[in-house]
Amino acid sequence: MDTATPSRSAASSGVITALLSVAGLVVALQTTLVVPLLPDLPELLDVTAGDVGWLITITLLTGAVATPIVSRMADMYGKRRMMVLSLSMMVAGALIAAIGGDYLFVLIGRGLQGFSSSLIPVAMAVLRDVLPREKVAGAVALTSSTMGIGGALGMPAAGALYDNFGWTSVFWVSAAVGTLLMLGILLVVPASATGTRGRFDILGALLLSLALTALLLGISKGPTWGWSSAQTVACFVAAIAIAVAFVPYQLRVKAPMVDLRVSARRTVLLANLAGLFIGFSAYASLLATTQQLQLPEITGFGFGLSAATAGLCMIPGSLAMFMTAPVAGRLTMRFGGRFTLMLGTIVMTAAYSFRIAWDDTVALIIIGAAMVSIGNALAYATLPALIMAAVPVTETAAANGLNSLLRTIGMSSMSAVVAALLASITIEASGATFPAHGAIIVIFVIAGSSTFVAMVCAVLLPRHRPVRTPPVADPTEAA
């Protein structure tokens, strides 16, 4: 592992926080990088629309697999080293996609870009290592919020690049940004001195990878293959079977890939469940909002906006997240993570109620989306703080990696739910079939119900003093 001792004088707290917040932006950009290109990629790459869908799926799959593995390796071998490795894979993927120029190379490149997902939990662990304790909560909150900001900014930015410089330009820019971020990390982030002893759990990593691949493949492709199709059922059966083997193995091995005993602690378990439901809920706003804004006006509830304009409508929500992040950090410092998580889930539940009742104008939709973003920022900002306060310092990255993974599973599940509802609840207009307004309403009802469940998880969290510092927890301490 990295052998240098963390030095808080290596760079100011502000510089390190800003740099790692940029990492959040870069990660989020990878998820929306090709979205504006999707309608034209079948013709550009000479493939079917179904083939193009894999350019989203493959990034999701590799990201889900890489996040827990890279996070665990960061705790063992050094956080800066693993951040550089993840960025190297992302940059290599962008270059392969840009230079290769055909579908196979773009598919491989998008798969490698998925490694960027592991940056966030590792970045949060770095913040715990190198920042003064009183600044950790605010810095973690800011880094969490940048993911939402980057996701919303990615669509209009990628659309502008595509329109002016061609489709490969989005990959060239991704490679350039990733390279600059990598250099910044090497120059600014000190090497990590913490680490765990023992061998890396290769078998555990393999079992976890296979289970996640089967699960997320079934979720993401279920709407296309059919939920009762042999392929989808086989994926879910395989995921369950592998998980049944994975759990007892992790309980026996000395240095497990996922420390299930730590994960079963009340605080960690409830925070992870909340992350799953919040990830499920939050993604509904982005997907359903852009869909409604782009639907033609003949549907009676659409607004006929272009993809780029619809993307711009998400920017107020991104700005709201950015402004809420420091507030979330201060609330967590003063009142504790439980309070901030409860507040965030209450705001999100109220926001979806607002969205169900009022969506007659673009302005109301933007306000509703911004309300969801504010609640999302409050909730996401406090989850890492809760987890870091409940796990040993040598497991910070792995524990946050598991939380990030569960958010990804939640988002993937909501993506499948949205696709299924928009395809099944439809109307006819001018001889064409469109999603009905009822589909949007049902999506928001499900999302609001999900945030309510997350709120229950927050209420059930143990009452502790405010999370002013991320203490080093005793590995043997009960929840």
C-alpha cells in the first residue's frame, strides 16, 4: 500500500475538497455522456437500437462490480493508488471509444469508463483521512452533491459537443478531463497510511461480481427481454444462488470482501437500506422529468422540448443541490446525521407530493424537480457521515463503496420501473402511441413511497450525539 503518512499540510483543506468534488462531477458525467447521442448512434455505428442500449448497460455493470472491489483494495493498498487506477481505466476507455470509432470499441470503452464509479467512496475515505475532523462532514456533503450536479449538466454539455464537434468529441473531452483530474490527485492528495493486513479475497470478489452482474443485467434488460423471459428469470435465479454461496463464505473468511458483521450493525444496515430507497426514488425525478418535457404537446401534458433544452431545465435542481450541500454539512455537525437524513427524506416525500399535484407548466416542473434535488442533497450528504462514524477507519472506503453500490442498484431498479410504466400506460394521439400522464403520476407515487420508507429507516437509526467527527470505531464494538 501507499507508505507515506497523510499530511494535512500537503495541500489546504479547500484544495483537496474542491479536487475530490470534481471527481464527483466526472463520475456523474460518465453516466449521462452518451444519452444525447442515443437517437443517432444506431445510424452512426450501424447497429440496432437494442445494441446501443448496451452502451448504458455495460457502464452500469462494470461500475457496480468495480465499486466494492476497488473500494476494498483502497482500504488495503492505498486510496490514492486506487483512485489513479480507476481514472486510468476511465481515460483508457474514453480513448478506445474515440479512436476505435466503431461499435465494438465504443462498447469496450464504455465498459472501462464504468470504473470511474469507484472514485466516490474512495474520495470520501480520503477526506476522512486527510481533512481536519471538523471539516469532514461539510466536505463529504459537497462531494456527494456534485454527483447530482454532474448528472444534470452532462446532458446539455454532451449535446453541445455532439452538435458542434461530432460524437467522438464527448470521449476526447472525457479523456482530457480524466487526465487532468488524475494529475491533480497525484499532486494534491497525500498517500494513505491506513491499511488492512491479509490477502485480498479473490474468491469473494469473483462471487460478488457474478452476483451483481446477474442481478443488474436482469434489472436493466428486463423491460427489453420481458420480465418472465428465460433470460431474465435465469439472471435473477443465478444472482440468488450466488448470493446464497457468498454470504456464508464471507462469514468464514478472515479478511472478507464485504464485512457482513460490520454491515449488520444497526447504523450501517439502516443507512444502507436508506441509500437503496433514496437511490431508487431520486432517479425517478431525472427520468420522468426529461421524458415529460420532451413529449409532444398533443399528449395534453407534454411540452415538446428538445433533449438539450430539457437538460437545461434540470440545471436549477443541480444548483439547488450545490447550495444545499454545505447546509447539510452544518446540520449534520450540529444536530447529527439522523436528523439530516430524516429532513432530507421528508423533503423528498413532500416534493413528490407536489409533483403529483402540480405539473401544468414548465416552471412548476422545474420547481418540483429542484425540491427533489434539495431533499436528495440532504439525504446523500449525510449517509457517508453516518457510515464513517460507525465503521473502523481501515474499512471506510469499503463501507462507503457498499452504500454507493446499493444506490446504484436502486437507480437501476427505478430505471427498469420507469421503462416498464412508460411502455405499459399509454395513450393514442394523432395516430401515434405515447406514455400517458398516468404513467408519470404512478412513477412519482412509487418514488414518494420509497422516500417514505427511507424516512422510516432514518427514524429507526440510533440516537447519537451529532456527527462532529468520524471517529475510529472499534471493530469488535456492537452496533
